[in-house]
Amino acid sequence: MKGTVLIVDDEDDTAVLLRDLLRKRGFDVTAVSSGQQCLEQLRGCPIDVVVADVQMPGMSGIELCATLRERHPDLLPIIVTGQHDLETAIAAIRAGAFDFITKPLESQAVEIAVSRALEYLALKREVKRLRAEVHCDETIDGIAGNSQAIRKMVEMIQRVAGSDASVLVTGESGTGKELVARALHHLSRRRDRPFVAVNCAAMPASLLESELFGHVRGAFTDAMHDRKGLFVSAEGGTILLDEIGDMPLAMQVKLLRVLQERTIRPVGGDHEVPFDVRVLTSTNCDLETEVHEKRFREDLFYRINVVQIAVPSLRDRAGDVLALAQHFINQIVARTKKPVRGISVKAARLLVDYSWPGNIRELENCMERAVALCRFDEVTTGDLPAKVQEYKSSRIILAADAPGRLLTMDEMEWRYIRQVLQAVGGNKTRAARALGIDRRSLYRRLEEQYPLAARSPVPEWIGAESASETP
């Protein structure tokens, strides 16, 4: 088993003997003459095993073991001693030595000790990796589904969770953006620290500033005592700024400064307070469009959008509908103890056909209702809401067989643009990507045909016109 070994011995003859012996056995070996040189070497060079003599000027081998246990717990020290007494062996083990070798040195004993240390280290690392995978699987388990879209999202969560990079979670309302943010937190090194979520759309700018940054006594009329903000409450953990696209512009300026300086100033306070918090944000808005239309600061957008995770809508992962429905049924049954085991074939067909504009939140609500009304051991069509039972998928006619209804190329283009916009919920950035054109080209075409609609953040006009063309 190959590995990196560092020899620490003030006697050159012994150091050379150990170095040559281990190199012949295929190990990568270097040598230094003191404990201090060993610590300096470890600053820039990863080492697996340290083989150190007990008797050295300055720092002894026992003292070096204790220091390595504190500063470098992932490497294993082995002590070389000329003393055969039990007290030295006990002291070495207590100081953190993995093994000890007595002089005169025997090549086989040295090789066995180093090989055992490397095998133990490899096993320890493998256990650590497997535990991380188990923890990862347990944490992501709340995100049900096996569609390509959800697998891609889960892979992105796992890849970025271990860093402290800012993550922008995007997706329609009800898709589970906060669930993604919690998964990022629970898979990170901050998992044992607080996770704090705040809805930026739920309060005015003045109250939001106090909520996030805190205030001092007397800062305003009702400030009867000091209050620490959510950034301080989340110290060492993660804060989620939900629906950041609805944050007022005045508050965006203050948040940008906080994220740049990594300090906050409570409302009415005179002193800056540093904080160590990972910042996650989420929105159901198309922030690129908001930036283009001057409703969201461009500099703040690039500050929070280091990594973006797009949460797919339920219509983009239709294959997951039944898995999610069963997942919700299992949760509800575990809570209510009602003997419902699944979904009938006809009810399942209706669930798959429905478009789920409210996404996962609507599906969960639907299953809650269905289990409450269910009279048998499985959910039937009669247990589902009327809008799910009566739903008929719609499509836009791009052309017709009757000569009198044939469309021009321009008309077909506009109808297709409306169809794509409707399919992506009015998100102009996603629509442009689906159409294979850049966002500015899409804006220009919308301005030509619908001057007011191109500037509208909520495309009600799409649904209205599309409905009139549905057979």
C-alpha cells in the first residue's frame, strides 16, 4: 500500500536508514531532523504517516504526537524508541501514537507498522465517505421523484452543498424551493448550526431591515430593548432570503453592502457587527427580467447568483406525480392513522393528466383532501377535487386544414411564442432559451406585437388569448 511518510529523527544515520528502507517498499518518504521542522513541512505537504524518534532536542517525539493529534487529526504518528519500558509505550499511546517501534530497528517490523497505519487510515477515510453518503441520502430523501429533471437538481444540490458559495434557488411558487434550501444546509458543514428563513415579500422595508439586522433600544418608537437580527441569530449557520425578487429597492442597497462587507449595523446602532452565515436566496420571479426592467439591482443579482439551482415545475416532471402523491399519502396516513394504502388506476390517470399550476403545494393539498374524504383503502376519482376530475388538457392551434383558416408565417410565429410562454409560466428567459433566441430578440418581438404585454411581469394576456384559440 503506497502512502506518504515523514521521518522525524535528529540522528542522520537512523533517518537515512528508515528513508531508504521505506522507499524500497514503494512508499513516498521525506525526512526532517526536528519536531518543529515536521510541523512546518505539514503546512504545505499532505502526509499520511509520521515516524518520529522519542529522544530529540527541543520537542520530543511524545510532545510531537500530542501536537499532531490536535493540529492534524487525519494523519497517524508512529514512535521509534530505544527504551523498552512500559511507561514510554503508554505515554506514546496516550499522546496519540498509532504504534511504536523499538530499536534496534528491524526492516520487517518497520514495514508492518507503516503498512498497518496506512491500511487503518484508508479504512477510516472509506468509513467517513460512506457515512457522508448515508447522511446525504437521508437528507435528500424528502425530495421524492426519479425524473431526469429532479435527478439533475439533486446532483447539483450535492455538488454545491459542501461549499459556502451563495446559491440562488429559482422556481415557480409551490415547487419546494425552501426544501432545496434546507437540503443545502443539512448537507453542509453548517448542519449543526441554525437554519433561518425569512420571507422578504411578507413585510415592508423598514420592518424587514430590523428583522434582518436587528435594532438598538430607542431606534424607533416601539424599540423598548435591543434585539439581534436574523443574521446574528443564524451565526455559523444558514439564512434563506425567500422571495428576494420582491425586496424593495431601498432594502436591496443595504443588503448588497452587508453581503460585500460581511458585517451588519443594527438599526439605530453605531457599531458594525461581523457575522459568519451562508446566504441562500430564492425567488419565483425571473430576476434577469427584473434586472432588465430596473426593478432589481444588477450588482445584487450577481452577488447572490454565484450558483443557481432551478427547481422544476411539476408539469416538467410529470413522471414524478404519482411518486409524490404516494409520498404525501404515506405521510398523512402516518399522522392520521387512516387505513389508506394507495391510489386507484382511474384516479392516478387523472392526477397524471392534470397540469398542477400550484405545483407540489397543490398536489399535497389535493392528497390531504383525498385522504380525508376517502372511504375505502385507496383514493378514488370521487375523492379528488372537481377541477382535477374535470380537467381537459388544452393546446393552441398553429394551423388548420380548412383553407379559410390557414395562417400566415407571422401568425404562426406569434401563436407559437404564446404557446411557449404559456408552457414556461410566462418566464421570458426560459421562453427565449426554448425558442432558441436571445432574450433581447424575444423582447423586441413582443414589443412589436404587444407593447404593453412585453413589459408586464405577469402574463395574464397569454392565457386569455390562448384560451380563445383552444378547440
